[in-house]
Amino acid sequence: MRVGIGYDSHSFDQDRPMVLGGVAIPDSPGLEGHSDGDAVIHAVIDAILGAASLGSIGTRFPDTDPAYAGADSLLLLEHSVRLLETENYQVVNVDVTVIAQSPLIAPYAERMAERLAEKLHVPASGVSVKGKTNEGLGWIGRGEGLATMAVVLIDQMPDIDAFLASIRSGGG
């Protein structure tokens, strides 16, 4: 088993829609970013890649590459999970904290967890999303943007061929 930690932060952008955890949040300014600015998914991707020693979101999906301009972060997450699986790892669970004065995360947390779980190939109970304020402190407290932290646990996938061979040989 391996653990990864991810972090992302973005300033608000009044001209973009707000998308967090793959969920549209109405009546809130969006986030600046090269892709869609989904700070929840970006932190989860960094945690996944870090846990498997596969680099970072910046090395895998650089903001200097026009191919990722405006990209849907759910697609980047799917790609990251496939990469993880090619290394014979799977996600066990994810815990995400969004730090923001606004928008309120609680009304959207369950839907975000469901969207993430679907893309991570884990049950919804394997994903936690919650919001915290910054108690009015700093750039987050002033409402200039938000930050997200994610922790992920990954584990090696069972070697099904070895398991079946073990059963056939009576070992197990």
C-alpha cells in the first residue's frame, strides 16, 4: 500500500463556470487555470501520481501544452487512473478537503464523491469530500480563490493469473 498527497489552488475567474469534483456549481465564479480549473480533481490526480511515483499533474499534463487548454479534468483523471492501473495499482480510497469561504461545498460534496468514485473505480464509500472555510484569513479568506488537499491510498492489484495458477496447482 502507498499513500499520496495532492494540493491545488486557483484564483477565481468571473468569466468561467465553477466546476469542482466534476460537478458544476451555479452562482459562483469559476477558477483560473489552463484546463477547466477543477482544483478538486487536480489535487486528486497529484495524489494518485505521487503515490505511485509517476510524477505530477504538471509533468503529465503541462500548462505549456495547448492540448490541455480548457481540458475537462475528468478526462485527465481517467487517464491518470489508467496509468496507475498499467503500473498494477488501484485506488483504495480518497479524502478531499476544499478550503474556501465560498462556495459552500456541503450541498455538492456527495455528488462530487460519486463522480470521483466512478472515475476512480471505487465504491462511493471510498471517497470523502468536505469543505472548510479559512476563517476569513489570507487570500482564501478574502474570497480571492480556493485551495484543495487530497490524500489517496493505493494498493497493488491482485495478480489474477498467479492466483488462478495457485488454485490449479492446489496451493490455494
